Amino acid sequence: MRLKAGDREAIRERLEWLRIIGLDEVRAREVGARDHRLPAAAPAGDKTHAEPSVSALQQALFGEIVPPSVPTGAGRSGDGARPGHPLASGRRQPAESPEESLRLIREEIGDCRRCRLCEKRTQIVFGVGSPGARLMFIGEGPGADEDRQGEPFVGRAGQLLTRIIESIGLRREDVYIANVVKCRPPENRTPLPDEVSTCSPFLFRQILAIQPRIIVCLGTPAAQAVLGTRETITRLRGAFREVEGFTVMPTFHPAYLLRNPAAKREVWEDMKQVLGRLQAG
């Protein structure tokens, strides 16, 4: 039986959905694909490797390009960014290399005692990934696993974030991942306003050092901090925002998706927009 174009698109969407929620052992032959082997990823830092035209899973399953759907009207700007935003220097490249800039920022943070979060933390969780990343993910703060290991997004929510990154054909080491605050809030509570105002300048300096093409804000605290708004993630997600020359996509936090699996579909739609913007240059 020959599948109609609409049916094939629905199957593609469903397989990506299964991939995101963790069902990785889908065989291409079950839907008539030519080859079920995933293409080899490019070595980290390989600038000659072309950007993926589709997610690795889509390409391996169907052997053809499936353009991401980017809703019309995406790319609204503004959305309440406050005057004098810390990212006001925008796309001005720092004098140091991204690697050196990040090293200097971490050095300045030191054994930080600037706010109360230092009292119960195990260690500072600075950030991880490629200093030259075109895509940056920002969460609100470290959890217990992150506090123990010193790396952002390594627990259950982090494992889901890794699958989301892979669903658009990238690897965790291709992107940069950080949080608004660098120390774990007690009992994983939301960072308080004074904690955010104390720690977020280091995040903004990380952004300026890396100069990502797109910033994905995971959850309300991250979106509010970066965009300078009081809107919640349910009102912000689904459309690009522009702040001081940086393109921002707010979406749900992976921890929220673990509690509300149905919202994974919305995150997938957001990530398709991100992929489309990355492909556009």
C-alpha cells in the first residue's frame, strides 16, 4: 500500500514525538524507510559540517528532507524588555575569545558568597557545552543531581533535554547549557528576585561571550530573566522574541514535561521553529 503525502507527514511527526518521550528503538523498516541507521554526528567544533536540514531521526527514517513547519507570525519582537537591559551591547563581539571570556567569568564568580544560595550548595554549577554554540539553553537553577555533579541538566529533566536536543539533529556538546542562578535553591524552590538579580549578570555575560544565534529559555524564571518581563511561560512560549539583537524562544522546562507529558507536543512545535531559524542562517 502506498502512503499518501499527508499520511507520511503524520507518521514522521509521530515518530519524532516517540523519540522525544524516550522510545528510541523505532525501526525504520516498520514504516518502509530505506535505512534505519542514524547518520554519524560530526566531531565537536567541526565548522565545515553543514547544519542538519532535518533532525537526525527524520533523515535516517525517510532519507529525504522534511522542512520544519514555522508558523506565520513568529518572530514578534519586544515583549516588555526593560530599558537598560544587560544585553544592550547586543552583537558586539568581546575582545577575548569565547573560551577565554567564559574562563574569566568563572574566575570572577570564584567561591561565590554574594547571596544566600551559597549557604546550602555543594558546588557552583557554571555551564557546559560549546563556547561557539549557535544554540543556547537556559534553565532557572541547578537541582540535586546538578549540585552534586557540578553540571547543569544531568538529572531526569536533563536526560529529557538531551533527547530534545537530539531530536533536531544536534548533540549536547554542540549547544551551551546554563542556568539563571549558579547555586541550587533549597528544596529546588524557584529563585527569589534578589537571588536572580545577584546572579543573572554572570548569565548575561555568558550570553555575550558565546553570542548564540538562538536562546531557548526553559520555563518561566528563565524567560522572565532574559526577556525582562513578568509574563508567564504559558503566554510567552510558541513565538520568537527579540531582545537586544538576540533571538529568544521561550518554552516549557523539561521538569514540567515530566509532570505533564501532554505538553511535549508543544515543545516539539517550538523546537521545529528553532530548527527552521537555525537553517535560515
